[in-house]
Amino acid sequence: MNKQQDKPLTLFGLTWPIFLEQFLQTIILNIDTLMLSKYSDRAVAAVGVSSQILTVAYLMFGFVTVGLSVFISQLLGAGKEQEASKVGSISMGLNLIFGVAVSLILVVFAKPLLVMMKLPPELMEEGYTFLFTMGWFSFIVAIMNTANAILRMHGFVRQMLLLSFAVIVLNVIGNYLFIYGPLGIPVLGVKGVALATGMSRIIGLAIVLYMLMKYMRHPLSYKQMFRFPIDYVKEIMKIGIPSAGENISYMASQVFITYFVAILGTAALTTKIYTQNITTFVFLFSVSIGQATSMIIGRLIGAAKYDDAYRQCYRSLKIGLLITFGIGCLLNVFSRPLISLFTSDEEVIHLGQMLMLLSLVLEAARACNVIVIAALNAAGEVKYPVFMGLISMWGVSIPLAYLFGIVFHLGIPGIWIAFIVDEWLRGALMLLRWRTRKWQQIRFNLISRAKEM
């Protein structure tokens, strides 16, 4: 394999490995739950709550990786590979520090965090064991996320797919050994699952660091990892903090809406979970196309090909809408048998079919949002999507979910309608912003200085 991939990036060539990688990550969550369920239902519940804490903690690493991705793609587009390597080195050091801090917080405050999440006392021991053990490995996630972002921005998406597959296989093997205890291996249950996950990530980290040294034309400089020039750090965080903050805000808003769904009863809550499990695979296509679009547009903007970047956003959006609508139609045709895989409750099946139909409109709106926001972020436009997202999430989605679902007694279909209004409103605002082409006026000192070198 060449040290650097010089072939031009294509939407299809980038999207399919990114989709498969995310698909595998989604599948492994279900495999972990299924394998652990054979050991103990209580273990599944305890790990589920602990995993929510870990998910929020890992979002902190996005403060660096989002800004890193924007700058590397634009620098590569400008032909400044060595400067891109420097940004990668600094980002690696930043996220290592974030990772160590998060690991310490999870280890020291594991029990208080679980108490805050209202974990029942009978689940506390297993929840604490999992969160405490996983906490020690959290800094590895920070380093891997950064390394993955660097390699992906350089076009090594297929290699990242193979790496994810290898880590997942190792994780499953470890789960099997520690849960079922073949060949006299001690059965460790929840602790074993955490250890298997951690050890598979350690091996994955070793592989990804090897790839950084072997495949990069300008390998990362370990001397620059901890120098942290203030101008570099400032610009990376200026992009990363708002974007990661939006993700945290979105998760917080979903907690409120889940509370509304819980008011409607167990059937509504169960239907929400099953429907979202099925439609997640539609959303993965939107995310994959969005990430691929971001990589392409970032390079085009770095090369000052603004018209090409402008057209690429619309090209990606058309493809994204066609794919999500087509898959959504296919899922609706088989909605009853798909939902029946999870439950035989006729009320849940009927509600699920209604939500699947509404999701045709919802997922199209989400595709518009994800793809256009990815394009805006690649251009360095992060404040506008974040600002409008906060207004729409907390000023439209949550109030309408309560109004339609609870006050007007439309139930969970009413909450889905609120989602649709929120997503289409934001989608329209993002498209209008892209059309203004104000993103062309955004200038970063980091990029400008590199172009002059």
C-alpha cells in the first residue's frame, strides 16, 4: 500500500466503507446485549445505564476531532500535507489529555454518577463494576477517535472499516470467553465484557498507531504533541466546541422527550425504542453520506474551488434523499414483520407501523439536516447550525412534542410529528444558509498562514 492515497475522493468510494463501519458498530451493540442477556437480565440493565454515561463522556472527545477534521481536509485540499500532520500531532496530544481526565472522572466518580442516573440499588454492583472498569480504558477511545479522524481525512476509509471489523471480532471473542467460560476460563460476567472491550481497543490502538507511522507521507511528530501552540489550539477548539456542544444538547433534549413518551405508557415507550432501532439503519446512510461530503467539500474549499464545493452539497443531498426515501419505503413494506421480530403485542405493532410511515418524512428531513450541516461544518461554518439547532430543539421540538403528544392526546405519533416539524425547519434554515454562500467568507488564520508558506 502507498504511504499516501493520491486518488481523488468520490462520494461513493467514501460513503460505502463509512456506512459499513458504522453499521458494524451498531450491530456490535446488539451482539453485546444479546450475549450478556444469556448471562443475566440484571447485567443488561446495569450495563445499559452505564453505557449512557460512557456515551456522554465520549462526546467530550468531539471538541478536538471535529475541528481537527475541518482543518486537515482544508489543508490537504491546499496541498499542505506537512501542516496537516502538525495539526494532527497537536490534536492527538489535546485528546490524550482530555482522555486521561475523562478516565479519572469515570473511575473516581463511577458510583455517584450511577446514583445520579437513578440506577436501582440491586443493579449498583454490576453497574459500578462495568463503569469503573471501562473508565480505565476511556483514554484509549480518545486517542483512537483522533487517529481514526486523521486517517479518514487522508482517505483511508477502507482501512478504518477493516480495523473496526477486527476490533469487533476480538471484542466478541473476548465476550464469549469471559461470559461462557470455555476451557476452564473463569466466568467474569459484566467485568469480563468490560475487560474484553478494553483489551480489543488496546489492540486496535496498536494497529492504528502503526498505520499512522506506516501509511502517512508525513508521520505525526511526537515532539509536537504536547507543545500546544495557542493559535492552533484556539482555532481547533473554535470549531470543535460548538459542534460537540450541539450533540450534547441534542442528547439532553431527547431525555426530556423520552420523559414525555414515558408519560404515555409502556406501549409508547417500547414502540419508540423498537421503531428507532429499525430506522437507525436509514439514518446511518445519511450520516455516512454527510461524512463523505464533508471530506470532499473540505478539500475543495482548501483548494479554493468554491463553485465545485457549492454544487457538491446539492449533489450529495439529492443522492441522500433518494437513498433514505427508497430504504424507508422498503422498510414500510415489511414494517409489520420487522416489528414482530421484537414483540407480539398488537398495540405496539400497530403504533410502530404508524411511526414507520411517519419516519418516511422524518428521515428525509434528517438526511437534509445531516448532509447540509456536514457541508457547512467543512467550510468552517459551525456557529449558525449550532445556534439554530439549539433554538429549534428547545424552542420547537420539545414544546411541540408535549403539545401534540400530551395536550392534544395524539400520543407518540404526535411526538413524531413534532420531530418532523423540527427537522424540516432546521433543514430549510440550513439550505438557506448554504445558498447565501456566506461560508466562502470564513477565513482561518491556520489555513491562510499555511497557504502562504
